[in-house]
Amino acid sequence: MELAKFTENHSKVSKSTVEIGTSLEIEISKKIHNEKIPLLISENFLRSKNCGQIDLATFKNGMVTIYEIKKVRILHHKQILRINRSANLIAEYLSASVRIKYIFAKK
């Protein structure tokens, strides 16, 4: 049996920005995953379909919820389009309803 390779290359972003974003995602993930089933969706798969990567996703009662977690309250138009394409793709693959929730860091 062949094992999948999970190493991915990431673009260069300042360490502090990544740490803040990651710590926020971890904090929110802990809260959300206590209540709902985590859903893992490959970043590479989504990108291969011209979709946006997903910060966090859950499944409960036939509903997939995609959480976009942001440090700042800025969403670019192209980012919203990619996330919407991801939601549509997931809905099609899983034959499920999908909703998107945006979560912003408190100031």
C-alpha cells in the first residue's frame, strides 16, 4: 500500500502574521470541534479545482459549514469567489447543503 505524501510548499509570509492567524484558527477550531464533526478537505485538491483553501469545516445534521477565519475584517473579491467555488464543489461532491461563516478576530 502506498502512503500519501502530505508535505506542501507554502508561500513566504511573515512569521508573525502566520503565528497570529494560526493561533486564532487553533483557538476557534477547539471551540467548534467540541460541538461538530471536523471535515478535512485537501488544500491541494481545492486548488486543483480553482477553488480557495478552507480554514475550517464541519459537518452536522447533513449540513457542511465552512468557516473563514480572518485576523482583519478585509475580504478581497477574488477570495470570496474562491471560497464560494469551494462551497459549491463540496456541496456537489457530498450532496449536502453548505454554508459559509466568516469569523473575525476581536479588536
